[in-house]
Amino acid sequence: MQAGEQEALHETIVRHVTDIITVVSPDGIVTFVNQAGREVAEAAEARRAEGSESVSWVHPDDQELTLERRRHLLGGPGRTTTTVLRVRTPDGWRHVETHGVNLVDDPRVGGLLYITRDVEDRARAETLLVRALAAQNVVADLGLKALRSSDVDSVVRDGLTGAAAVLGTTWVTLLLLADRGALRVRLQVGPDPLPPGRTWTAGEDTQAAVTLASRHATVSDDLDAEERFVASPELAAQGVRAQVAVPLEGAVGPLGVLLAGSTEPRSFGPSDVQFLQGVANVLAGALEREQRERSALVRALHDPLTGLPTRPLFTDRLEHALNRAQRLGTPLAVLLVDLDGFKRVNDEWGHGAGDRVLRAMGPRLAACARASDTVARYGGDEFVVLCEDEVTHVGVARVAASIRRACTQPVELADGTSVVVSASIGIAWSVEEGVDADALLAAADAAMYRDKRHGLPD
């Protein structure tokens, strides 16, 4: 084959190769691009006229790496590099793999030869794999923390932070169902278009989110794009361009919605939705456990018969109130209430009747106190009232008088019989007895027995 024929063959082969073949001079000017890289050649020619370097077609985040690899190649004849980077194409940025070799000393080339292949599909697959592994790790680690930690807010914060990192979203927020189907923010990571405690009332979009949460659905194929991906007008006004929502499902119904939002236009695929649902499921379990523990604590510290706080809870509140009164120099009062005639009810009508009287007295005594006061069942047929915050003798006397009137109101038993009890009340003041809780309660108890001596015996 003659030399001319061989060159023509080479030209034909180069023209039909799908990889981009580029030659760059030592000073950074593109001197050759084959047919596969014609768009690059046109852009390079325009930039060359402006004096731009060849790296101007490379993604800004990859330009320094490109220059570093070029410096390496220029370090000596025959040097090679292999680099994966992003380049500008008519369809946007795409990942390519570039093999470079120093052929500056070759008179036929006179520069750095680059052979570049599109690896966008491979890069996307690798990215999806990395994200899938990261998503699995987030859900697994979150599940372990939810089992081991009693700090639910910390579990929620970790879940939201992990979801934002995996999804690459601007913010993630947890909204819990509140009264009348509204959604209230429990916690949010990222900027605060919806700060904690805020109730989300964005018209039809709120209703759509509530509907989403109440459908008892595993969010995957049965929810259409509008339900998943539409940003509410309230969020859109603050720069949120896209969002994805999944429900938090509890054992007996929906608890709320987990939202992830982005300030950049984007879409969310099925794997994104499935991952976010996995996080939501873990958070739902943690929130339900928190609710069970809170309910158990409430039951332990509240009398099941009257609904009032029990003696331990009252003692704790009294200690805190005494410390506050000592620090501020303000008075407080304790009223000890004993039901006169209660023993007769138990003896004549039985303990069921006595329980009925106690059950009636709980809300009656609570209604006699001020909003800042604490009413508790102290034990048996004894109740105690803690009066604090702007306490005066006149005000305490008014509370005591209300209690006496309330206690003397008839209580109807199961058989229709009405019984009447009365109250003996002892009052003790912190300014007289000091800030020792036991001393204050003992003084109130002594005052109650003095009051009882003036009434009928039990």
C-alpha cells in the first residue's frame, strides 16, 4: 500500500471512529479534532479565536484536575493519563473517560493526543449504585439508633439529615398531623421555609398532603406525579422548585408526612421515593414508641380515678415552685383538702360509691383552681392544691370557698341515690413555714385538722 493510500485509510478510520480524538498543543490550543468531536471542534475554534484554553469545554469543577493531568503529560515524552471528567455537550454535561499520551516530540502529531469516550451511562450506573448503598446504610443506621436511643428528636434529625444527603435536596422536613387535618412541622433540616412548630396551611396542597398521608399506601407505583412532586405555592414562593412527599404510617393510621424539597428543578425517581419511605417508616416507629412511653408516664403520674396528678408529680411541682419562690421572693400557698363524710359513703353504699364520689370531685376541684395552680389527689380522700404566681390571701380564700361549695354539691350514685360530703381545708404559706416542702405540707395538714374539729366528724 502506497503512503498516500495509507494516509487516506487512516483518515477514513479516524473519521468513522465514535471516540473523540483530540490533539492539544503544549500551550493548550486544540489543533485537531476528528468527526466524532465536531461540536467540540466548533466550540474550540470559537474559544481559540478568543484566546481561551482547551479546558473551557470541561466542567468548572473538573478544570483544575484537567490542568493537573496536562502538566503531568507535559513532564516528559510518552507519559500517559486516564481521567474521568464532565464535558459540555449540546445535551448538557456528560461524563467522559479520556486517555492522554504525550506525542509532542512526534512530528506527525506535535502535541498531546487525547482519546475520549462517552461513559455517561456507566457513570450514572455507578452513581445509582453508590446512592443505593448510601440509602441502605442511612436506613439501617437510623433503625439501630431508633432502637437504642430514647432521644427521638435526635433520631428524627439524623433521619432528615441522611435523607437530604442521599437525595441531594435542599431541605427535608417532618410534618405531623394536627387538629382538623392540618400538618405541623416537628423538625426540619436545611433552610427554614417552614420552621418547627409552624402549621402548614397551603390550601389545596395541604389537603393533598393529608390525603397522601391518609391513604395507607406504600408510595411506589400507585401515586401519580402530581401527588408526589408538586411544590406548594407557599414553598414555591420561597424558592422551592420541586418536592417529594411520603406518608408516615402508624399502627392505627397516618401520623404525618415526610417531605424533601429542592430549590433546583428536578424529578424524583421510584428509588428516591422508596428510600424516603424507608426513612419515614423508621421515624414512624420511633414516634409511636415515644407516644407510648409518654402515655405510660402520664398514666403513672396521674390518678386513673380522678384524672388529677398523683402525689409524686405534685411533690415534684411543689419542689420546683418553692425553689422559684425563694429565688424571686414571692409567696405560695398549699391547701390540703379532706372529704368529710366520705367514710360513711364507703360504709353504707360500698367502695364503688366511694369511687363515684372521688371521680366526681376530681373535675370539681380542678375547676375551682386558677390556670396556674396545681390540683392533685394526695391519697385516699385527700386532695392538695398548690397556688403560685401572684398569690394573695384574698385569692387563696376565694379558691378555698369555691372548693367548699363544690364538695357540698350532691353526687348521684349508680342506684339513683344522692349523697353529700363536705370538705375540711388547711392552708399553709411559704412565707410562714419556709421553703421546706415537708414542713409546708405538715403545716397544711395541721391546719386541716383544726378546720375539721369545727365541722362534723367523719
